Amino acid sequence: MSLRAWWPSVTWALLILVLCLLPGSELPSWDWADLISLDKPIHAFLFGVLTLLVVRGMVPDRSLHVSTKVLVGSVLVAVGYGVAMEVMQELEALGRHGDVPDAIANTTGALAGAAYVRWRSIRQRSAGSTKVV
């Protein structure tokens, strides 16, 4: 496992860090209806992609076989990071507030990312390919 294989997931995690910890005053002001409709899908997307990239870091050769252990580990990394982001948003200096629905959206995205990897693995195996992600 090379460090180079981890660059995409580390870069994505840093992007999430910046987006989640921007001071509240730096965020664009949207109508609440717009914010509610976009907020949770964006969280799910960010952490779904993080899960995919962590899998790639753990299986850099893009091999067809992605074990359950790798998938569970990837989800745990993404969910742990998502929960940490919500906890850090509670820092008063940031003017942000973490919440449980965001953590649930983060978790949902991570699980969806793992489900996608598993689906691709099964699909590619049945097609005779040797690469998944």
C-alpha cells in the first residue's frame, strides 16, 4: 500500500474539512427552503465519495476483490470523520452548529459509497473484469 494511493482520499478529506469548518459568516446566505433541500444530499455525496476514495487507498491496485473488511473499515473511517466534523462545528469560534441529521446524512453517504463498491464488484465479476473502482 503506497502513500500515493492515499492522496485522493486525503485531498478530499481536506476539502470536506474546509467546507464543514468555514466560519458561519463566510457561508453564502440561502433561503432556508433551499438550504434544507440541498444540505443533506451534499453531506451524503461528500462522505460517499470519501468512502470510495478510502477503498481506493486500501486497495490501490483496483483489484476486483474488495473484502468486507476493507468496506467496513472504509465506512468506519468516513463515519468517524463525519462525526468528528459535526463535533468540531460546535466550536463557538466558528459560528457553526453540528447536528445529528447531518451526521446521519454523512453516515448514509458512507454506506451508499460502500454499497456502490460492492455492487460494482459483483457486476464486474459477473462480466469477467478484474478491476472495480
